[in-house]
Amino acid sequence: MSTLGAIAIAPDTHWVGALDPGLREFDIILKTANGTTYNSYCVRGSSGVAIIDTVKESHAGEFFTRLEQVARYDEITAIVLNHLEPDHTGALPELMRRAPQAKLYISNKAQLMLKALVKHDGLAYTIVNTGDSVDLGGRTLHFLNTPYLHWPDTQCTWLEQQGILFSGDVFGCHFCDSRLFNGQVGDFRFSFEYYYAHIMRPFREHVLDALELIEPLPLKLIAPAHGPILRDAPRSYVQRYRQLAAPLLHNEIGASNKSLLVFYISSYGNTSRMAEAVRDGAETIPGVRVSLYDLQGGGNLPFVDLIEEADGLAFGSPTINGDAVKPVWDLLSSLAVIKVRDKLGAAFGSYGWSGEAVNMIEDRLRGLKLRVPIQGVRARLIPTDEELGLCRDLGKQLALHLTGSIEHRVIAMSELLTQESTHA
Amino acid sequence: MPKANVTFEKIGITVTVPAGTRLIEISEKVGAGITYGCREGECGTCMMRIISGMENMSERSVLEDKVLQENMAGRNHRLACQAQVLGGDITVKA
């Protein structure tokens, strides 16, 4: 354990978190070159003491030692949980045992997680929302409901008198340096950007909503739940979030037009011809910009950026050994960092013997919560003129869906089930 | 067998289904974008908005009611994995 004590971040307000310099991989999905911190804070007022977030269970000892340097357990009146992921709530059950009188303050959506974490009957807590506050005597905590950053439960807590925003995972990063403050630690800018790209980016719309609440605050310091405490130029990190949440490039087609991306990969040129037919069909409908991409000629990252901005996606893959090919799966497994829900999706492809790829891609698109209302097109080896016609029609139907001009269809459930079994 | 007509507004498709069908079964087959997480009425993933025809659907169970409340859902919301269509016309925002 580090010998570092509790650190004052403002008068009567201390960092009492924990350092985890040995961590190299966080939650499977994130790398860190020098560990992380689990930041917890203690705020003292004249009539009460609040603890804001706790730490991972494995680091609870460090947290309690630091906490005991600045407060007695029987003084704690409030425990604020900005986010209930176990790296911030691991020490909560023990803290509740040591400070049973403390009231818990959580967001509405945190209830489910709290009950899953603290499994005892009679669990008492107070649900707070934007506009609610807790008075500690000369220190007022105001709550900002900022959901989906990056869990449904997330909120921020604003300490009015000191201009401190306890931001939870927002503005955080995985970077461990015992000097704690952004002006003193090593260069962590890449960690800040990496954390945003992997944790916050899928929730871009919610980031923009949260910024509306955060930007008007007279910020003096941002105290996130991971990584350096942002004391120097805190507003620049808010501005950076604003930039990161904006589209990467100006969109030439304007908001009224829709964008359809057609991705394909082809071994003998058959799926490639189908892709061109899908494009040609879509291009007959005004108001849709159609783009065609060969997956062999591009990398996943730029494609993910394009997909984030697109309205519709069509994927063409041959079937090889009963499966869609790896570059298609590589791209379809890279979409967790962006929001794809509600986009329009479709699949097509040429095959030799069995042709499973189209169904498998459609299933994956449905799993990603895309709308997949048009059955894909499959062609055995070289697509016939009729099959290319079906591809053109698929493109056209997709474009009509995107422009909201699709003709209303009435079908029977039994028909849907038959389609599925003949297509499987 | 009694039938119901379920319209998925965003994709412009009406599906005629036998009474008793759960909405998630229709949504999945028609590709309406409503998918499930747990399929047991606990996770709230398949929450959707009913535009009209709520009276043509099964009553909320205690579990569904609880999950909808926890997700701050309004009166027009249902869990697709729990709600069964009973007959008549129903329109869903999906």
C-alpha cells in the first residue's frame, strides 16, 4: 500500500481514494500503461461529512486508512454514489457497516444496482435528481443527473461553495500518479482521449446533454473517479468533451439527406457485383448519399467513424465454410464504441454451397439493435440478372426506408416464419 | 384462432399474428430493432412505446410493472418480452 495520506483538494475537502499502479487491463476492454486510481472524496461541512464514491474492494484498506485521517465514521452523514460499478462501490458494504447512520444518495436508475451490490433487507437510500441538494452546513452538494455516462445510473455532484465537480467517470481516465493533480502528474493526455473514445463515445448524445448541465457551472476543479484531479484549467477538459462529442468532419450532404454505407468483400467478384447493384438501386432514390466500400481496402477504425455518422448499413459477404468472412466480423465486432441502435441494416452475398453468411450478418445486426426489416439477398456463385435485380431492389428499399417513403406492408406472422425457415 | 394486427411504425410494417403472441417474437422476426437482453422481464432492454391499442394487450405483471417503474417508464411503455397481444390493432413505435 502507498504511504500517501489523505490529500486536501480544497479546504475541508480531501481525496481519500486508492492507487492501483499495477493494473494493466481494466474491465477486459481497456489497456493502461501505468495503472489507475479509484478516487473517493470526503467533504466536511459544519453539520455533516459526506463521502463521495468509494473504491474497488481489493483497495478498501487503503481507502479506510485515508478516510480515518480526515473523519470519524460516526461523523459521516452522507454517502454519495455517482456511479455504482464495482470499482467505485467495492468498499461500500464495509463503509455502510462502519457508518450505519450515513444516508445513501443515488440516482433513480442506480436502485437496481445498489440492491444487487448490498444484499440485505431494509436497505435505505434517497433518490436524487438534478435540482436536489444536500446541506452539510456551509457546504452544499447539488446533484446533476447525467445518465449513461457510461452506465444508466451515472450522476455528477457539484460542491457549490468550492466550485468542485465530482464527476464520476466523466472526465476520468486510467492513469496512476501519486502526485494526483493534473499540473503535477506525468503526461496523461493520451489516457484522457483513450478513455473518452472507449467509455464515453457510445453515449455521445448523453455527453451533450450532460455538458448542458456542466458548462454553466463556475468550475474551479473537477474531481473525477479515475485518474488525475483536474485543478489546472478544468474548463479545458469540458471543452475537449464538447469537441469529442461533435461529428469528426463537416457532413457535406446536410442534415436533411440520409447516408447509406454499403460494405462488401468478395473473393471472385460475385459479392462485389451484388454490392454495386445494391448501390445502383439505392441511388435511384433522391435524398440518399450512397457510399461503397471494399472491406479489403480499409481499416476498421475509419469505417467505425463512418458508421457512427451513417443512417443505414448494408454488408455483403461470401459464405466460406458456413460463415461470413473474418473482415466482416472484425468490423461488426468493433462497433461497441459507437451508437448503432436504430440504424437501418441489411445483408447480401454470394455463396457456393450453403450460404449462411447473410442470415448470420442479419442476426448480428439485430443483436446490435439495428432495424433489419428487409430480407437480404443471396446468390449462388455468379449472380443472375434476376438476382442482381433483387440487389437493386434491396438498395432501393433501403433508400426508401431511410427517406421515410417506404410503402406500408401488411404481412402474416406465418409468412415471416416461412421466410425464416426457407432462408436458413 | 383470434388474430391481432401489430404495426411497427418506424419500419412501416403491419404483422397479422395469432392472439397470445408476445411482442418480442414479432419484433425479432420482422426486424423492428426491439431486441431483448434477458427475455425474462428483468433487464428492461426491450422496453418500447405503444402508440395505440394498449387495451388490446395483456395486463402488466407485477414484475413488469416493477421494472417499468424502475426505468421511469410512462404509462404507454411495455416490455416486449412480457406483453402479449390479445386481438384488435396495436401500433408500436419501432
